[in-house]
Amino acid sequence: MTSGIVAITVPGSGDELRQLAAWLRDEDELRGRVQLAEIPVQAGQFGGVVDSVVVAVTSRSATVFCTSLFGWLGRRKETQKLSLKIKRSGTIEELDLSCGSMSDNEDVLASVRQFLDEEV
């Protein structure tokens, strides 16, 4: 079983990223594997700016991750593209994906699984 890290970015506010992180944390299989990544605090700022949601996934938990992600997407009023950057553990290879609608679910899941399961 191969593992990796998925970094999810959403155009707009950090509030959406916080909502997404909370949504993903509701999944038993993802609990403890979801974090918010912040841009370091700059001079004159009071706190860091949320940049992305980072999720540790395995080829086994990819289905739960994608199902939950697309469940969250389906509840959003505005349809915006999300960017997913997947990095397989122990390698420098990355996979960049973009998605924005429920119809992307099957393709994203297949791409994530295939990438995580590739021979290193």
C-alpha cells in the first residue's frame, strides 16, 4: 500500500479551506490526517493565511478521500475549480489535478489511485 500527501487549494478565502478541512475530518478514515497549511506570517499581519488543506492518503483511503471531497463540492453554491497536488511518499514525483464538478469524481479517483500505486 502506497501513501502520499494531497494538497488542496481553492481560489478565494481561507474560510472555504477551513470548511473543507472540517468536512474531511468527519471521515473516520481521514481523522488525524487532515491539516491546514498556512503561508508564514508577514510583517504587519496578525496571523498566517491559510494556503491549502493537506491530507495524508493511501491507495486504500483514496476512495474515502475522493467521495468526501466531491460530497463537499456538491454542497457548494459556487462551482470553482479546486487544485490537487499529490506527492507520493519517498519520491519527488507529483501529480497535478484540477476538478470542480461531481462528474470529475471517477477520473480524479482513478488518477489518484493509479499515481499512488505506480512502481517507484
